[in-house]
Amino acid sequence: MSHPPVEPGTIAIIGAGTMGAGIAQVAAAGGWTVELMDVSPPVAHAAVAGIGTRLDRLVEKGRLTAAARDDIASRLLVATCANCLAGSDIVLEAIVEDLDVKTAVLTGVLPALRDDAIIATNTSSLSVTELGDRIGRPSRTVGMHFFNPAPLMKLVEVIAGRHTDAAVVDRVAAVGASWGKVVARAADVPGFIVNHVARPYYLEAFRILEDGFAPVAVIDGAMKTLGGFRMGPFELTDLIGQDVNAATTRSVWAQLDHPPLLHPSRVQERLVAGGHLGRKSGRGVYDHSGEAPTPALAVEARSLAMSDELATSVDAFVAGASTGTGSALERYVFARVLVSIIAQGALANERGVADRADIDAALMYGVNYPKGPFTWADEIGIATCCRLLDALNATVSDGRFAVPESLSSRV
Ligand SMILES: NC(=O)c1ccc[n+]([C@@H]2O[C@H](COP(=O)([O-])OP(=O)(O)OC[C@H]3O[C@@H](n4cnc5c(N)ncnc54)[C@H](O)[C@@H]3O)[C@@H](O)[C@H]2O)c1
């Protein structure tokens, strides 16, 4: 979707932690004046200094001129009082993920703001609608969900709350695009697009492990070599943090009324309970204490016995999805995980979370998938995807591979 040109304005960013600092850099580089505010002013000053260091590195690498660095730095200001935000066109909050805290902070600054100021939230999991209602500005509150690290990740999800003015949504989408981001519009549903549609990448990998069909290295390897994913699901969850990843799953699963495809993984929950959180704790699915990570999670191995129908469906699916070859087990792993993402994408689209192009863009630019699920499904063939889902569904008791209506209707 093309966006109208945007005249740079002033954005106040409240919360100068990981995300607030990253978004401040993006906005200042996009020509906007940034008022950065934190409950702890030294944190905001440190964030500005940190951005300066990052910009210096870009200059050293020849990716930014010294003049451009000085220009960007001159637009980064620290705000220490609500009145400093009076001239802001947009106030974006990137405060801790707590609705009460976000509500209290925004309510505190609102009297100082212009009536037409847009209130944007970087929340990953809270309801934009509820935040807008709570602060009494439902029509001007919108989600602007960046990904970490914000200066590098291309995606911003723009989320319309139930009462958000269409013009407000269009405006922040245009602003995001003017900052060089790929904009995906999403409805106000748990997990928006990425944290919702990408869940089977982790969950189905964990379930294959629970089934005992394939060990850790085979699962991660299959997704990288056959799928072209940059990281396998276990490498990625160890990087994200098993606790963070499992908490997102739990929250999305509960808020969406417990769909079986998004059911939390027992193995992952055990990792979390045991303190095996991934890289940050030295051990997760992998042991990270040595030079290279080594698989640290052994499960009882069981051999995979595929019916003729399942084996044929897997091979047809892989032939359309990948240029790689691989063992029968690797093909099964890749096909089962990818078709689950395709099904989840279709379910999200049916529920009105986002249109197909936005779901594809969100997964490519928010989590670096080589292709979006709808593009992949079209290349593979919808009938082939449906046949594989049917064959997989015959092997489980929870019905999680049931073919979504929007796929079966296209066969
Ligand atoms: N970290 C991620 O990968 C990521 C990605 C997308 C969205 N988010 C969302 O962005 C938001 C911020 O996350 P983060 O990772 O940057 O957290 P963070 O802990 O790094 O930063 C939060 C900042 O908020 C400040 N803060 C706390 N209470 C405040 C208050 N009353 N007034 C002003 N500032 C206050 C803290 O001092 C801290 O600097 C959360 O809503 C989170 O869900 C995080």
C-alpha cells in the first residue's frame, strides 16, 4: 500500500528502555524531533548517549555521514516534565508491559497535550482498545508495534483499536512508512499478526520433539536447510528466552479461547519451570556454556511411521515448498511446521486480523521468514496444503490440523 508523504513533526516517546531508545533513533533518523522521557531521567540521558554511540559506529563503517549523525543527534531531546510534551504530534509509549502503569502514565501527561495529539502504544500483548478507553481518548489511540532491535527490524505493525479514527491509523501508517519501515495493518487481537501467526513455528517444533520423532538438531536443521529460515525454532526460542516465548504463547492461547494449534508445549513449560531459559541462563533447549551450543534436551525417541497418504502428502508439499532435498524425516518436520503456519495464517485472516499481503509482509519483516505463508501456500498449491493438513489431522486427537475454511473453499 502506498502512503502519502509526511512532513516531519515532533514525537514524544515515554519509556527509554530497549524499545523506546530504538524507536527514538528511528524517528530522529526519519527527520522527526524526539522528546524522550523516562520515569528515571538518567535512563533517558543514557538512551540518548547510547544512540549517539550507535550513530558513531555507523559513521565509522561509512554508512552515515558525520553531518547526518550530527543532524540526527540534534533532534534527540530529553523531556523531564509533561509540559515538555505540549508540542508533540504523536506521543508513543514504550513503558513496561503493564496496562495499569501505561494508563497512569498517559493519563498523567494528557492534560499537557494538544487535543489532536495521537497516542501510540508499542505494546506487544495488551489491548489497544482497552488502553484508549481507559485514558479517555479511544479515537486517537493506536498501536504502533515495533520489533527489536527497532533500528534494524523493518516491520511496524499498525493496530487499529475498535474506536480508533481511520485517519489516525492512516497517519501513523504513513509516518512509519516515512521512517523506512514496512507497515502491516492489524486488528486489535492478541499477538496482532507476528506474535499470533508465528506461534506454530515454535509450538509444532516442540510437539515433534515431544512425539519423539526427531531430535533437536534435526528439527532446527530441517527448517534452515529446507525452509531457508535463518534460525531453527529452538535456536530462536533460546535467543528470545523460553520464558518470554512461553508466556506469549500462554497469553495468546488463553485470549483466543484455547485453539488447539496454539496449545502451550509441555516440554517448553518444563524448561521454564526448571530455569532453562535459553542463552540468558546458559541453558535452554541447547547448552550454551561451551564454544558452540550443543543440544541439551533429550526426549524418548520413537520412530515415525507414516501412512502412505501422509508420506505422499509430505513429499508433494515439500516439492512445492523447497528447492532442497533432505531425509524423509527432515521433509516431514519441515512440512508439518510450515503447513501449521500456513493454517494459522489462514485462521488469522478468516478472523479479520489482517489481510493476506499484510500477514505475509509481517512475517517476512518482523521475524525474517524467507516468504510469507500465503505466498508459500500459493506456490505449493492450496490443494496440496489441504491434503497434508488432512493427513496430519488423521494422526492427532486434538483436531489441530483441521483445514481452515478459507483454504478448503479455494480447492
Ligand atoms: N523488548 C522487546 O523485544 C519488545 C518488542 C516489541 C514491543 N515491546 C513492548 O515495548 C514496551 C517496552 O518494552 P522494553 O523491552 O523496551 O522494556 P524496558 O524494560 O527495556 O523499558 C521500559 C522503560 O520504561 C520505563 N518506565 C517504567 N515505568 C515508567 C513510568 N512510570 N514512566 C516512564 N517510564 C517508565 C523504564 O524505566 C524503562 O526504561 C513494552 O510494552 C513491551 O511489551 C517490547
